[in-house]
Amino acid sequence: KPDVNELTMDTGVQQLLVKAREEGIDTAFDRAIKMSQCGFGSTGVCCRLCLEGPCRIAPNGKGPQLGVCGANVDTIVSRNFLNAVIQGVSSHAEHAREIAHALIEIVEDKAPYVIQDQAKLNSIARGLGTPCDGKDVNELVKEVAHKALEDFQKQSGTLNWLKLHAHEKSYKNWQQLGLLPVNAHLEIAKGIARMVMGGDADPANLLLGTITMGLVDGYAGLHMSTDLQDILFGSPRTVKTQYRLGVIKKEKVNISVNGHIPLLAEKVVEWANKLNEEAKKVGAEGINVIGVCCSGNELLMRKGISVATNYASQELPIVTGALEAMVVDIQCIMPGLQQVASCYHTELITTLPYAKISGATHVEFTTETADEAAKEIVLRAIDNFEKRDPNKIDIPEEVTEAYAGFSVEQIIEALSSVNAGDPLKPLVDAIAGGEIVGAVALVGCTNPRKKQDKYNVELAMELIKNNVLVVATGCSAHSLAKFGLMSPEGVKYCGDGLRGVLTAIGQANGLPALPPALHMGSCVDNSRIADLLTALANYLNVSVKDLPVAGSCPETHHPKALAIGTFFLANGVDVHVGVNPQVTGSEFVVNVLTSSKQDFPVTTDGLFGGKLIYEEDSVKAAETILDRIKKKRRGLGLR
Ligand code: NFS
Ligand code: SF4
């Protein structure tokens, strides 16, 4: 077995991996070593879409080059890519739809939540063309929620949320190409229908269909989720918080929330506060709620709740022996959690009727019964405190401080302290002057097949050293926070230009400096990044594709990241992936996605202005990204 320091940069995770090995427990890191990767699957050339197959196309022309139905490798690879993107899109669309539905229940007095952000409500309503005057909050929320649900029902036109947020020039481009989505459910169904056996067999057409799915993801998934969650739970503001496994407290009842849709996580926090005294009756000092993955990000952004760990090491909080309950909803929940939990007193609690794990406790969570469910979950955790085995407790000590909560609203507010009348000006001036060369969104996951955090951190370090501002979301944000890039001290790693700008803006806001990586939230909050780009493009009167920016997911694992990446490609933003996107079996698909427009007849670069960059080495990836950013600068007439 490889040494644990080859598996993760996080010393706390290393410590617990050693403990797990001593106790004979396998985690995702061990399973990744045991599971070899199939060459056909990793290049995307394996098709299981009908019972004539499975078919797989042999590499280098040696062996069958067509499936039984006659599908060639380009068709098979592009269908598989579309399939992956659809999975990502449906995750985000379900997320958004659940929140829209919850809002309606709330204003009909059927669900116990209170609308927190009336300013955001008004701005979204205005953007949707819904007059606000004279309406009470409930009326307005209902209208906004119905507009959201229309995006799952309408049979003509395009998504309300796309019209609300898309940059005008991108919109026109998609319209001309006939790519505008009609409604999310329709497009998901159509996407599946076109990738089915005997459906669409034109690889270029399949890839264009994938772009439409990316638009569904961006607008009816990411943007809608963020907007409605901000209305319901409040728009994030700067918060200071703590990261790493040391946030688990030996003297407290520890409850971790893992998953994505904050309807559950918010209620768990509320009931943990209400039942704090109950915990003292079993000898604990109180209740400690900690976050994992994106539920962690949601609570962190709005409540400053600390974050224990990110995706690849989500089983390790259990190995501390001090976790009373791990509460999950959906997405990125490893089924392996239950095997690990069964070795400890930890109770794994699933909550959604369509996302259960055998062996786990299921406490059904609906918005109508949110209080009862959250109360039961917290009481179960309290009960479990006395079941701890003292011999099994070992909590790594390290914690790192970090800032988060950088919504677009908060970033604009911070910039207003420098220039109240024209807040974007200081940022745009710094980009024009070259103090900031460009910006990169570091997004996505960690993946048990890659050394955890290493690639995220390395890439961020390279970029900020070269005066590229980094914004981050998802589990990548956890990586950067753990290694000091979300604290003001992180500016010591920046090039002079970037450091100067971050220090000036930070000091205008009472901080020593802004952190070099700004935490913008969970993965659905990639919408915030898109909104920031749209605002900058509007300010400069250019297209989003012209901006000196890029997106990157060095350690991704999830189809959701492919969906988000497709959304950014459609907007003309280059997207780097550091993990094999499983399309390399088709030269055609690789060319469409990764070639520059002058090198191949049809490319995403030519059609939209952004291309995919696949590079596993973070230092080399940073070079390529920088080259592209500099090219876009030249396009804008900047040096
Ligand atoms: Ni994003 Fe968030 Fe994490 Fe990756 Fe999974 S939790 S939605 S997919 S692993 S960043
Ligand atoms: Fe084979 Fe075609 Fe069926 Fe795919 S759809 S399994 S390539 S016969």
C-alpha cells in the first residue's frame, strides 16, 4: 500500500488514514488503489446503450471499429459525454426545483421557514419582469417561484432564468445556433431520447445538444438554485471560519451534514441550537455541527459553520470515533460511508425518499415536516454520544482559519469601499493596468484517485504567483482554504501586482488584505462567478468570451463538473480539467472540445470562444491557462 502522504496533502486526513488501516477499515483511497481502470471506459469508447452490446471500439484501428448497430467511435464517445452531462444537469435541476417548490409551500404556510432576503427577492422579481409595487413578500415569492417552475413546464420560448442572467451577446449566439433550451425537464428528456440506441448519430449534433444541456445546467440549475436559496436563507456576506478535521470537538455532540440542498442542513443547525441543553444531560458540552462537501459550503457561506473535510475524505470524520451522526441528502454521498460508520458508533442518516443507503437510518425529510425530522436527527445524535468507544477516539488537531462568503453582492460592497460611485472600476483598472493579469475560477472536487488537495493548491499557487486572481467554489475551495489561500496572510504567495490590489481593497474594508482566493460558495454558486463575469463584460461593453478569465477543475470526479464546464464553454470561457474526461477515444470529439478555432473546422473555441484544456499536471496547466488569458488580453488591446 502506498504511504498515506502520497494520498493526500492534508496531515489530518493522513493521520486518520493510518488509523483506519490499523483498524482494518478500507476507505475510498484504498478502494481506488484496488480498482484498476478499464482502458475502454476511460477513453469513452464502450457503449452499453442496448442489448446488442456491450460494444467497444478497439484502439488504433486494430479490431472492430463499429458497434453492432454500426455506431462509430465518434458517435459512441459523444453519446457517452452527453450522458454524463445529463446526469450533472439533472442533479442541479432537481436541486433548483426542490427549492422553488419549497418556497411555494413556505408562503402557503405549509413549511416552517422564514424568507430572509427581501432585497434579493425584489431584484430577482424585477429581473423577471414581475412588478414588486404594492405586493407583500409572500405574494412576490409565490410569483417568483411560479416563474421558476415555468422553467420545468413551458413548451415554447426559452428559460426565464436564462433570460434573467445570460449576457446579451452570448444569448444572441445561442439563439442563432438554435441551442436555446425550452424547459429543463423537456431538454433532459430530449437529451436522453437523442442519446438512446437509434437516436442521434451525428457526433457534431450530439455535442451541440450537450451545449444546450450546459445551458439548462447553468440557468435552471445553478442560477436558479443560488437565487432562490439567497431569497430563502439570505445572500452570503463575509464570514470567518475554520477548516480541517480539528473542527470536530471531543467534548461535544458532533453532527456532520453532507450533501447539497440546504433545506435540511439549515434546519439541523437550527435544531442543534435549540437542543443544545439536551446535549449537556448526556455529559457533552453542547452540540457542534460541521460541514462536509457542498452542504458544508452552503452553511459556511451563510452561517460561518466550520468545514471538516471535502469529498475524497468524507469517510474520515467517522474514523475520529467522535462523530455521533452524519446526516446526508443527495449527490456526492459515498455509499461506502455506511461500511465505515458500521465500525463506529456513528449513525449515518439518509433523508430523501429517492436517496437511501442500505444499513443507514432513514429519517424522511420533507419541507412540511422539516422541524420534526431535524429534531429527531439531532436527538438521535445526542443519544449516540454515550455509545462512543473512548479507545477509538483520535481527532487530528490542526485547524486553519479562512474567510468565505464572497457573493457578488459582497464583492461589489467590498469594492465600493474603494470607489463608492463606480465599484467595478478599481477591479477593471487593475486588470487593464496589468496588476491583475486575469481571473480563474478554481472549482470542482477532490478525487480519491489523485493526491487530495495537491492539484488544486498547486494550480492556485501558480496562478496567484503570476498575478491571476482566484475565485473558488465546491470542494476545491476547501482545498485552498485548508492551505491558507483563503486568509489575508495568503497574499504572501501572490505576485506584487495582485498583492497590492488585494491589500488595498482589504484595508479599505478593515482587513489586512483580501484573501488571494475568494470563496464564492458551493458548486451551484458557480452561478455567482458567471454573474460576476457578466457584470464585467457589461461594464466593458464586450462579450464574456473576450474576458481574460478561465475555469479550472484540477481534481474533479463528478458528472456535475462536466455539466458546469459545458455551461462555461457555452459562455466562451476556457475550462481546464485535470482528470481524464473520458472522451479521448474519439479524435473528433477531442478536436471539437480542445482545438483552437484555426486548427479544426468545428470547435467550441470557434463557436463560443472557449475550449477545453485537459492537463493533469497543474504547473503545465497553469502555463496553458496563462497563455490563453494573455491571448484574450491582447484581444482586448491590453498588454
Ligand atoms: Ni461539486 Fe459539491 Fe464536492 Fe465535487 Fe461533489 S460536493 S457539487 S461535485 S465533490 S465539488
Ligand atoms: Fe452496440 Fe450500438 Fe447497442 Fe451501443 S447502441 S451497445 S454500439 S449496438
